[in-house]
Amino acid sequence: MSSTVVPSGPPSGLGGIDLSDRAFWARPPEEKHAVLDLLRAEAPFAFFAEPVIPYLPVGPGYHAVTRYADVEAISCRPDLFSSAAGAVSIQDMPPDLNEFYGSLISMDDPRHAKIRRIVAKAFTPRILQGLVGSVQAVAGDVVARARRTAEAGNGAIDVVADLAAPIPLRVVCDLMGVPDGDRAMVLQQSNVILSGGDPELVESEEHAVAAFLAAGELLAGLMTRMAVERRSRPADDLTTALVHAEVDGERLTDQEIGSFFILLLVAGNETTRNAISQGVLALSEHPDQRDRWAADPGLDRTAVEEIVRWTSPITWMRRTATREVELSGERFPAGTKFLLFYAAANRDPAVFDDPHRLDLGRDPNPHVGFGSKGPHFCLGAHLARREVAVAFRAVFDHLPDLEVTGPPARLQSSFVNGLKRLPARLAATR
């Protein structure tokens, strides 16, 4: 028998925890996962009020989806659970801004399918083959620079700034053909877009929306300029391929290319950066697993999947019910907002044995770190997997003496599970 859900808060055992409170997401992982475990067990569709964001209307609230089965059920039915209403923002944004900042992530079929086909067509075999060598070369150069930085100083480096951030940023910028002089701006503005309003990265909450919009305009302006250049002077990069790719007589507009670039910075840059930095932290906390992986390159495949499961770089995505729907025997009205908490699904004991244990040999590992089943599974998952594998192999081979020396500075964001800084030292340079 099904029942209609009446929105109510989380169980009293949570002690007033609010998933919409940015400060909650800066807590240590074990505290956050304890809350998500309790929600999964006692209130798998717990209702929360939306965070208040200046200049954006306050919406009706959302249900936090914390069970793996429910995340999968929602992801597999895009006809019932829309992304076009907004996938990366809890609040409803104007449709043009929603699509611009979400790109493919905030579209439904048939438009999603067509744009994805155009983008997929641009990833030619030659571009994909070039990526293989590019990732290896970039990772090698980045770790060499990190060692030089340590040797020139007191042995200290920042894992985020010196290792995790440069690798995916350079790969994405190389892929798109972004000029060297624009890359610092790309990093800075992508940080703003994914800041979650973190006060260290945005001047104040009052200015968060303005900063977000300004960052998007700068990045889109760069891609518009590049698209115009590539139409008259093609180059061997993805921007050129995107400009000329065509499906059923349709090509991407400059705005769509700019929007896709922002998506690449989220899915292809920021998430990989956080998988690497959070992975370094996890291995420092589990030295037996680090030694295991370092000694066995054959472990790369399962180790990467476990790092992504463990870190869940993107914490959630939103879906909105297109009509009255039923989930696990409970009914929800049309317009209901759901946040799919991948971080909770990836620790669901119904799917993963001993889910709070880091096991780099875990196999099978059906995590949802790249999204769940359905049309929105991450288009760049293959590239992200390779970047993480190559980055850690480069660290093992060239920075075997890397030691984390202090606690991380965590990003105050519910959306991105990110680190701003992670202090470390190369022991051999002391």
C-alpha cells in the first residue's frame, strides 16, 4: 500500500542537523556520513527547507534521497524526474541561466540527446588518442614541478595547488586549446562557480549570485572568442571540433559551446581535482591501502573506482517530479524536488559490504560517483578515470615520500566535496 508523503523534517536523533546549512558540509567526513547513515535508515526521503540565497526566490523545499535504490530509480526515469527544471541548483533559476550554467546536465530529451550526440561526435578518435598522451605528460610535469617547489623551500607543498588542481585544469585547457595567458582566469572563475558560496572564495553571501554570474560571463566570453577564431583558423583541439560538429544539420551555438566549457570545468576539472586531493588524504589515513596500490599497478582499475566511491566529489544532483510519482511505496506530488545524495548512496550497506571501509580492491563496485544509470551518466567518466589513475601512479613513482602534514581546509559547499588546501611535505627534502 502506498502513502502520500507529508513533508516533515529529519528524525529527532539528528539533533537539528540541516543539510541546507553550508557549515554542516565543512564538518569532518565521518560526522557527515553518520548523519547520512541515519537519514538512510530512518528517513530516506527527509524533507528540508531550501537555503536562503539573496536575490533568488525561496522555493518549497526538497526531499533528500539517501538510499542507493531510490537514487537509481529516479535516475533511470528522466520522463518522471526532470533535470531541465534544474540539476545543479536547489533553487529554481531562470530557464536561460539554468541551461547556461548546467548545459547537458540541466536538459531533458529530446534536446539533451541531440546536444549530447553533437558533443560526442566532436570527440574524434584523434582527439581521444591525443588525450592519452596528454594526461601522461601533464601529470609527469606537474609532479616534477611539485618536487622542485619542495626542494626550493622547506619541503612543504600544498596537495591541492601543487598537484590536484594543475593536472585536470591543464588537461581540460589543452583539450579545448585555451591559451596559456587565460588559464589562471579559468581556474579562478571555476573556483567561484563551484564555491557553494564559501566566504573565502566569494566576497559575501550578498554578492554570491553576482560573482557567480560574472564568472560565467568571463568563461563564456573566452569560449565565444575562441569559437570565432576557430571558425576562421581551425586548430587541432576540441573547440574546433565542437564548432564544426553537426548532427541532423544542427551545430552548437557559441552560447552552447560556452555552456559546455563550463560543464567541462565542473565535470572534467573540479571533480577530478577533488578525487585526487581527497584521494591523497584518504591514502594518508589508510597507509596500508596506499602501500598496496603503490606496489601493484594492476590495481589501478579497482583503486580508481574505490577512490571515486569513497570521495564522491559531487555530493548531489537535483531532479524534479514531472507528475505525481511513487517511490518505495510513497507518493509525491508533481513539482516535488529531490536531491540525489550520491555520497549517501555510495555508502549504502544494502549495496556495498562494509561501506565505510576503504578497499582499493573492491570489485564489483557499482558506485554512483559519476552519476547513476540513465542518460545523464558522466560523459567524461573515461577521461576522469584515466586522469586519477595516471596522477596517482605519477605520485607513487616520483613522490614516494609525500606526507600529509596537517588537516585539510574543506570547501563549505553542499554540492562539491572539495578541499581548498591540504598541507604536505616531501620527506626526502627535509
